[in-house]
Amino acid sequence: MEQLINIGSIDDNVMDAEGRALWFEVKSNVSVPVTAVSVAEFLAARPSPRIVTLDLNLGDGTLPADNVRALIEAGHKVIIVTVVPDKKWIIETTEAGASAYLTSRANSLDKLVDVVQALDRGEVPTTAEHAFWLAQDDRPDKPRLTDTESKVLRLIGDGIKQEAVGRRLGSSRSTVASHLTNIRRKYSDSGLPYSGAADYRDWAKQQRLDRDRHDPTKDTGPES
Amino acid sequence: MIATGRHSAEKNQWLAQREADFLRVLTTSRKDGAPAELATSLARMIRDHPAQELLGRGVEPRIGVLPSGLPPEVVEALTKGAREALNNVVKYAQTDEVCVTAATTADGGVRVAVIDQGIGFDTEAQPPGLGTTHSIKRIAALGGEAVIVSAPGEGTTVEMTWNS
């Protein structure tokens, strides 16, 4: 029997978070003893699992990259989970040091378990979705990747397994893995400035994520 | 059609997943409200493809922001090519892991790929069937390219690219 891995969950969509937690409990060796709707609430909670899933857009006005940095400074490893992927914020949270990125897809929760287990083993997994969105990075000052690194990112983004990518490039699985490690390091070392609060607000407004939501840390209820 | 009480919980979850994937693509594939003809066409094809029902996990779409204003015949050729590739996944691949990716290329063109994790085949020994050959020709006639990459045990990728 595999050892139980405890993780935390930060998501303002309580139904999504509870659904995932229940699935984990029934189907995997992952357990979610701490759920929070904000980073502040999670950081104040005990116990404080090292691995935490973070919803990209918490609806409380906090910036995705700030959230990632606050969690990392407190010693956590962050898995970004989104319902709707958006390249800009996936790239920024990667640069802020998030360990992994996944789309929240009910039929793919086993992939989230794979990511949790890889993190628990000390790896920095790059999922197919993560590679796909990083490969779409078209910022003029983006980290410079070699031709082989760009190819690896595109093939992993297609969902092709590392072994098969290696055979296509005439190299081994471990070479592909080290390309991915180098790509991730280029991103986490990029030192590029993050978007400001105004950029994020504009984007959230465009996506209609700025609708008023109840902030349990601030007032007594939605009517007040 | 939205799930009703007639279905099992599993079926309901599957239907919800399919619709969520469809809406997700419509949300992520357009920039500043521009029409995203190819993304919409692919999203519809993926949602309505029998592979959704025949493969346990359904078809996972990964579609980025695509160029708008593509010629309609290119949209049609790429969509039909992807549909044919999904047909072949259902018939031959023996897997339920398949995804369709579409992205803008570095030189402003598009790349659409259908990737399965199935049994694969020897592309030298086994020439593509009629439907696939027709798809490849149609894309080539429009100035694009379609290639099949596969090996026994390694899954199959059908990759289509088109540049304006």
C-alpha cells in the first residue's frame, strides 16, 4: 500500500474543491485535510501540508503570481489548477515558481494524483497542458529556448510520453527529462516583471471573473 | 442536450465533462472577441464525434488562441482531417487516451494534431487507408502538409500544418 500524501487546497469554488477532495479520498492515496478559499486562510490553517493546489483566479482580487510567491516563501510546493486555462497567467505563475500546472477536468483527476506523487518524490513534473501553454509563449522577451527544447515542449504538449519523445529525437528518456528541467529553470530564473494589479483586473473583468463574490474574511455576509 | 435524470451518475459526469471541454475551448481560443472559426469548428467536431462515447475518457481538447480569418476551405480540411484521425483512433488504436491540440505556429500558421497513446503501427509497412489518404491530399492541395508519425507501441500522431 502506498503511503498517504496529505495536500492542501485553495479554491474559492467550494463545490469544485470538495468534489476533487472526495474523489482523492475514494480513488487515491492522496488526502485533502485542509481546504481554504484564500491564500491567507490557508497559511493560517493547521496542519499545513507542504503540497497545495491553488486555483489560478481566486476572485478575491489577489494576483496569481503574488499568491504563488507567498506560498513558496512559506515553504510550500504549488500546483496551479484552473477551470479555464489562460496562457498569460500560466506563464507568470510558472515564472513565480509554481511546480506544476493542470486543467481541472473531472475525467483527468488521476493526472492530478500523478503530479502530487511526483512532487512528493521531489520531482518537478511538466504536464502536457503545462508544456502546451508554455510552447505558446510569444512574448518578445521570453526565455530563450534551444531548438531541441522548443521541440521537446511541443511534443510533450501534444501529450506524447517522454520515452516516445526521446525516440523521436534520437535520445533517451532521461535526456528529455533534463531538457524539461532546463526549460523550467529558464522560466523560474527569467526575472521578467509580473503584470500589475491593473492588468489583472482588466483581464478578470474581460473574463467576467470580477463579479461580486462573498469574501468570508472581510464581512459578515453577502447582504451586508 | 443536457444530462437528465435518465442517465447514471457516471454518464452525467461524462456529459458534463464533454460540454465543459467544449465551452472551455470557446473561451480560450479567441482574443479580444475575434472570431475563431477553426477553433469553433474543431470544438464542435470534437464534441460531436462518436469517439466521445466510444472511448472511456472522451477526447481531450487542448486549443490555444488561433489566427482568425482563415479561408473556410482550410478550416474544413483541417477539421475533416482531425475527424478522420479520430475515426482511426476509435477503429485501430486500442486506447482511450487521445487528445486534439491546435496552436498558432511561430510563423503565424496553424498546427492541428491528433495524438493517441495506443498501439501504433509501422508507417512503412502499412500505408494509410482511403479516408486518410484523401485527407492528406485535400490539405496538400491547399498548400498545407499532413504527416503521420507512429511506431508499434508508441501511439500515433497525425499532424497537420497550414501557413498562409
